[in-house]
Amino acid sequence: MRETAEEIGELQRLLDGSLAGSTAHLRSIVAERTITAEQLAGVLTGMCVLSLATVTAAGEPRVSAVDGHFLHGRWVFGTARTAAKARHLAARPAASVSHLRGEDLGVFVHGKVETVDLTAEPELLAYFKRFYGDDAFDWVNEVVYYRLHPHFMTVYAPDVAKLQ
């Protein structure tokens, strides 16, 4: 877990507000089957496969998979600069992601991405180099990283003990 107490508090407010503002149907599924922000940050460690939803210029949805890293209460993910999803996000930064672990965990997030300048965030660049290997990519020219700033986030976790 890399989150500060302030980041955990912000994440908990987001989770609470998202659930409170959701539909009765979603609340009936999630309300008694969720976990706290602190528990979530403890579960989302390392690389988590995300389903990323973007939108084409014609308004058509596209879903693809990316390596997600939950860092400081936000999903950070990357892709090739030449990928279609990179073009979509450059033109339309609204995105949704989900991370699923069978029927034990579902994390659903909607928000807007910002492009991350890894040269301006040496701690983040060092994290990715440790994770993927120092020479895995041309970190400036070959890949682009994004941070998703959520306005909605909900978690389905019916048995927290299964996540430990």
C-alpha cells in the first residue's frame, strides 16, 4: 500500500459518495458487499489487469486490456504511443476501467485521464523500471502513461477474507 492517510481519506469519500449517488439496483448489489478504502489499497498491489473503455471519434465504445497499477489512490496505466487507445484518450480523455477477480472482487471506475510525464515524476518512473525492467521500453518515446482521476468508483467484494 503506497497511499497516505490523506489519500485513503479521499478515496473513502469517493467510494462513499459514489455508492450514495448510485442507482438503487447497484446499491442493492454492492452496499453490503464492499470494502473500505484502506482494505482496497491493500488488495490492489502490483500489476492488476484492467479492462479499459475508451470511445472512438464516431462515438463507438472500445474495450482493451492494460496493466494497471493502483498508486496513491489512482489507477496508473500505460500503452504504446501508437495504440488506438492512446489516440482515443488524447482526443477524448474520459475513460472507464474495471478490475475483476472472478466473483471475489470487482472495482469499477469512471473518470478522466491525464497523461503522465514520467520524466517529471522520477519516483513513478523508478517504480515502473523496477517492475518491468530498466530497459523494457524507451520510456519517453515508446510508451505513454495515464493517471485516471475518478469521479465515480465502486467496489464489489462479498468476502474480504478471500482477498487476503
